[in-house]
Amino acid sequence: MRSTFLIRCFVTAAPLALAMPAAAQEAAAPVADQSQADADPGDIVVTATRRSEALSDVPIAISAVSGETLQNTGATDVRALNQVAPSLLVSGATSEVNFTARIRGIGTVGENAGLESSVGLFIDGVYRSRTGVGLSELGDIERVEVLRGPQGTLFGRNSTAGLINIVTKGPELGRFMAKGSATYGNYDFVRLDGAVNVPAGENAAFRLDGVWQQRDGYIKALTPGEPDMNDRDRWLVRGQFAYEPTDALKVRLIGDYSTRDENCCAGVLLGPVRGLTRQADGSALAGPNALFGLVQALGANYPTTTSADRRFEYAMPNTPGTRYTSDSDDWGVSGEISYDFGGASLTSITAYRDYKNKQGQDGDFSALGLLDRFNLDRRFRLFSQELRVQGELFDGRLDWLVGGYFSNEKLDVSDDIKYGKDFERYANCTLFSSVLPTAVLPSNPFCVNVPVVQATIAGLNALPAGDPRRASIGTLSSLIANTARPGFGSLAAVLGQPNIAINGTGNVDTRYRQDSENYAFFTHNTIDIIEDRLMLTLGARYTHEQKNLAADANLNNTLCPLIVNSVYQSLAALPCVTNGTAPDFAAGSPGTRFTDSEWTGTAVLAFKPIDTLLLYGSVSKGYKAGGFNLDFSALDRPCYVAFDTACAARLALPANSSGNGRAEASDLGFASEKVWAYEIGAKWNGPGIDINLAAFYQAYEDYQLNTYNGVNFEVTNIQSCKDDLGGGDRDNSAATGGCAADRLRPGVISKGFEIETFLRPHRDISVNMALTYVDSFYRENLVGTGGRPLSPVLFQLPGGNVSNSSRYAATAGISWTPDIGDSGLTGLVYFDTRLQSDTNTGSDLDPEKIQDGFAVVNGRIGIYGDKRAWGLELWAQNIFAQRYFQIGAEMPLQGSGSIGSVTAPVSAGFSATANQLFVGFPGEPRMYGVTLRGSF
């Protein structure tokens, strides 16, 4: 499917929405508080502006979703918001706790703990420092608000792309309530949830929520004896206490704990599997992939799809005994106190969160043992304090707010990634595939046919002394000098270390500790220039951020430095996949401190020519702090003058500069991300219909890009140079295409428009439709952090669309809740859908990672007793079993190149061939089941 097809589908569906299912938000969200009890019952009430207001009166772009809609669409965490908010996309790869949120095509790519999200996440007023942390069970939800564009003058923590504000259901005074539900679905899905609300006198109440669920994996394990992958096993308990002794004082205390113990998340082989060769006209010729045949012969056991219309199977092998670990424990406490002094009110939110995640995976996604990652552990401990004072002056003509925020986060990361039991054999296979293909023998324990190598050496020795082919004699002789362990083992013996092991070595247990401290002051004020007609909003924020890093390297790959510091350094690629050496960085040592301060703000002019129409225009500046890449792959590799002619020039570069041949803490640093955003919009609140329109333009400076190369994370800031780089950003050189610091400009642009429509044609029917057009793209002449040349890995970025940003996304939905006769019974018919156009799911924009446009449809049909004392629902998600993948990446260590590199100009210096295999992380297949509800 293509973009044009999706637009045509949406436009065709729009006038038929009353008759056809399509998906989204509930038209009427629950009333936020008693002050809105007299509002139009059709109004959507939001509190994102720190005041209860009708959505149609708020001059910013917000999507508001009620808890009822989330329940109907089957939402249990933030990911399901994709179905009802087209400008939002939540996706992920190797772990469910590391998913990324994007708004208007912008988000922080990847799973590097050192990067905070461009999309802020708040749950009950408490900031969650990484979006993925909020993907645990959420329990009973009151509403969700998605604010689009940079934020910082209303909430304690700032963000550059937008913000998700989740409000859970709190205790209710003076009422006893108990409810629960039980669900059973395919893949043996079982979910139990319940809540009880107990009053404690007239002014206090307790509430307890609990959720438990399990499900089998939907990716079949092809390795005998191994469990299926991408299962679920999680639970949540949340207790709350509300106390309101007077009309002026309100107290809400919350404590929660959730845990997961899951076999998630596996990737699948993406087709088509092919080898590519550059033709004379610059095109790519596809043929068989010899590397695929090799890994299959070695025992990879990849499945291949036999269907021409799909790119993967829900099946994958794994190395025996290697589990996709996704375990987490998340708990926290918070207290919100508000007091109304009469002329002003004070709100205080104090919170502590402790989140631990243990991740492991089969690093090569096959039955071979090439890479093992058993213990990638992260722990976030965050204390935060927010204070706000707000009120009105001049008979309500000035609505003012001032606030302050403080947070302290302690982040601990330990990581391991080691060569597996089959790595040396595989490395020998790939080495000889390039130097002497006839000597590759997969059935040999070392993949080397020694007699063939010996015969080849004898033939080369017979050549005349000046024949250039004789140059390979020395290397080939070294590779079989030890015939008991030919290949890299023999090379180690030649270099004096015959007992060096490769398998099982690498990054054994590298540890990082990052302490972050943030404080900010903000204000947000609305002035009625012409009462109830012309309003001016002015907001400002000052943010100060400091991060301190300490790192302890535990690496035992001794073969890598041995080969690099020798005449055989050209063979170091595979033995040096994991660094062989890296220094420790003590806290306070040079380059381990990041400090930054920034002023940001917003200005909005809104005009209501009539009561039902709001027009507005805004300009905002957003900010997200820089920090450290918590991955030692970012360190400069050491160079040796005796064996590298360019080494002397590198070593002559100043300390703490890129490419100086020295591993320094400054190599891990990246700069702060900033954005200037412009928006115009209109909101019409008519009888039975609301329409919201917004057009936007956002320019990102030092955009923080995190790229996963199959083994390590590479972080850089994307900028554009005002000068023509002559193709230096599109070639295979890390030395060409730099830019002077005073010639930089924003490198990422996001522009487009959004339409949201809410229809209420009947008391029992609500219909929503929304369309987002986003052109999020990289400019030409790109450079990296500080104007450094762009990494060759990112050569396809200039002029390309930002990854995971679909040009078009549409959501639509219908909810019908009719009375059934006069018995008190009611029914439910609910459907929603999300359509999106083609998306490149890889941060380096390889064409092989493009996911074609697709649509996902959810539905729910139910019947309920009098006063909803009981209910029975049949539901399905992804009704039409749409196959799609969320993220595409290189299959680690299995090939190189893409169609983009093969078809690049010859002058760019890329190889004329490509044999890379690719892995994708699929979305869920069709899920269906039945839910029984009860309450009293």
C-alpha cells in the first residue's frame, strides 16, 4: 500500500463513518472535576493547562482520550494510544520496557539509557524519565492527554516533541465501590483486574487497584525445547488515599508496584533475502545471498517465508538455553497536596520512583551462538519535587501560574555482550570467504579446508618473484601456521599468544553510573486583552541540568588489541566487534561532567470571533539536555604508529577531540537538543460536532540520533551545514564533510497539519476521525556533533525522512451504546482503526527496513446489565491479522551493505556488493477473546 491509497481510503471513509467502523477517541471524556459539572455534556474536558477547560477553548494542539475509549480499544499501556492519536507513534524492538514515543514524527530513537525521551511522560503528575518505563500495566485510567509540540511552561519537566499526560482513577469520597473483570483470549491469554474504593468517613477514601495477566508467546520457537517468544507475565498493584478535610485542602497519596518476568522480545528474519551487485548503469542486480547459505549450513536454522505477500514468519530459532529476558520491577510513591488560599492556590507533587530492568537476548537472533547478551541491567532511581502557585487577577483578566521543579536521578547500567560458542568458527568462515572462498568448509570445526590453503600457497610460491599475487602468501601462511586451530586461532599463535580464546570473551560486565540533577523555574500566564475574545499567553522557563558519569570497563577480548597492534590489523574487523581495551572513568575526571542551562518559552495569541470558534497562533522554543552515550563503542579506537600511517596525525590532535586515537570520556558526550516550533490552528465547537485544525513547522537543532549497528549504540547530534559539503555527508569516509561551528543550522525539520473531528449525531453514538500529515525530514549537507563529519553509517540521511515517521496517519472510530428495550440492558458496538503510510523503520534509513503502509482495526461488542452491574464483551485486536514490523535493523554480524550503498555513486567509496541480512521486530498478530465484568 502506498500513501495515495491511504489518503483515498480515509477520504472515502469519512462521509461513511456513521455506517462504517473506523476508530479513535471517545467524544466525551469524563468531567475532570466538579467545577466543570455545568459544562456542555459534549465537551471534552482537559487539565493539561493546569486548569479544567473544554478542549475547544485550549489554544494548543491536544488529543484527549477517555478511559472508556482505552478500555474499548484494549489498551493496557501507552502503546495502544497509536490507535486513537494519529500524531503519536509508540514502537520498539528488543524489549517492551524500552519502547519509544514519537509525536509529529519526532522522538528519541533506540534503547540507549543515556538518552531521555523527546516526548515527556507524566503519570498522575509524576515525570517518568524514560518513556518505556511507563509501558507497564497502568490499571484503571481516567483519561490520557497527548500534547503536541515542545512543552516546558506547564509541567515540571521539559520536552522537545510533546508530552503524554496520564491520569489514573483516584479514590472517590463517600462511596463504596468494587469492580473487576476476567478475560480469556487466544495464545492462552488470561487477565484479571479489579478495584475497590472504601470511604473512611466523609472526608477520606482508600482505593486499591490490581492487575494480573499472562499470555503465551506469539513467535514460535524453532529450537526444540525452547519456549515461544514474546509472551506476557506481569502484574500491578496500586493503592491510593484521598483526604479532603475542607474545600480548600486536597491530599492524594499513591503507592504502586509492578513487575514483569517475560520471554521478550525476539526479532524475525526479514525478507527478501538477497545478494546485491552494482551494475554498470549504477543499478543493483539481485541474486542469491551466499552468506545466508553459509549461516544456514552452520546451523542458523532461519525460517524462510514461502508467501510472496509477506516478509516474515512469526517464528524464529534461538541458541539453545538463551532466553529473551525482559524482567522489570517498578515501584514508587507520590504525594500531591493542593491548597486554595482564595486568591491563589498551591500545588505540591513529591515523588520517588525506583525502576529496575534486566534484559537479555540471543544477540545474533539465530540458533548459532555468535553473540550473547545475558545481563543488560538498568536501574533508575528518581526523586522529583514540583511546586506550582496559580491564580487570577484583575477580575479574571489575568490567569497566572509560576512553578519550580527539582529532580535527582541515579542511573546504574551494567552490560555484557560476548562472543558465543560458534563465533570463532563463523569468523573464520567469513574471513576465508573474502580471502580464499575455496577454502571455506562449514563442516570443519574451524570452517577451514587446510589442504586447499596449503595447495594455494604452493601455487603462489611457484609464481615469479615480482607477481603481485604473491603478496597474500604471508597472510595465508599465518592463518594455517597452527593447523590444529586454523584461522584466527593460528593468527594468535603467530603473534605469540597460542592460547588466546575468542569464544566467551568481550564485554564481561561494564558498569556505568550517571547522576543527574535538574532544576527549573517556569511561568505560564494568559491575559484577556479583550474579555473572552482576544487572549495572549506568555510562558517562560529556565532549566539547569548537570550530569556526572563514572564508568568501569571490564573487557577481556585480548585478541583484538593483539591484531590491531600488528601487521594484520586489516583483519581486525570481526575480532574487534567488542572493544578489546577501554579505560575506566572515575567520577570527576576530565570529560565526565555535563552542565547546561537554557531559557525556553512560548507565546500564543488566541482570538474568538464568535463563541464557537477559536483561532490561534503560537511560537515556542523547546529544549532537552545532552549527556553521555552509555556504550563504550563510542570511544576512539587506539591506533599504533608502527602499523598505521595515519596514526601520527590522529595522535597529534588535541585531547578530548574526536578521532584523536585516544579513548576519552568526552567521546561519549552529546549535546543538548533544541527546537523552534511555530503553529497556527482553529477549533470549532458546534452543535454535535467539534473540528480542530493545526498546522505546524518545527526546526530541530542538535537533534539527538541514536543508531544501533547490530551490536552497539552510536549517538550523534544531527546538524546541517550552511555550506555545500560536496557530497562529503554521503560517502564512505568519516573524515570528509565537516563544517565550521559558526556555519551550522538545524538539521531536522518537521512540518505538516492535523485535523481532528468529533461527531455526536445521537445520544448513543459518537464518531471520531483524525488525519495527520507530517513531513519530518533531514536537511541536506548534514554533519554530526559539533560539525564533525557525518558517520558513514548515516550516509542515507541527507534529504531523507526521519525514521518511523509516516507521511500520513489517520485514525477513526465509532462507539454505539444503545439501550436494549426497557429492561435496563445496554449494548456496545465499538470499532477503531489506524492507517499509516510507508515508514522507514531503521534510523540509518536502509531501504530494506521500509514497512509498507498498513491499517490495524480493533473491535469490541458487549452487553451490560442494569446500571452496568455486569457485562459480557467479545473483542478482537488487529482483526484482519495485518502483518507489520515496528523496527528493522541489521542482523548482527551477518553481512554488510544495502541497496542504498550498492547504488551510491562509485565516487562515494562503497562496496559494489551487499549481502546483509536484516531483522525485524513484529507487531502483534490478531488477538481475540472474551471479557466478563462485574461491579457493585
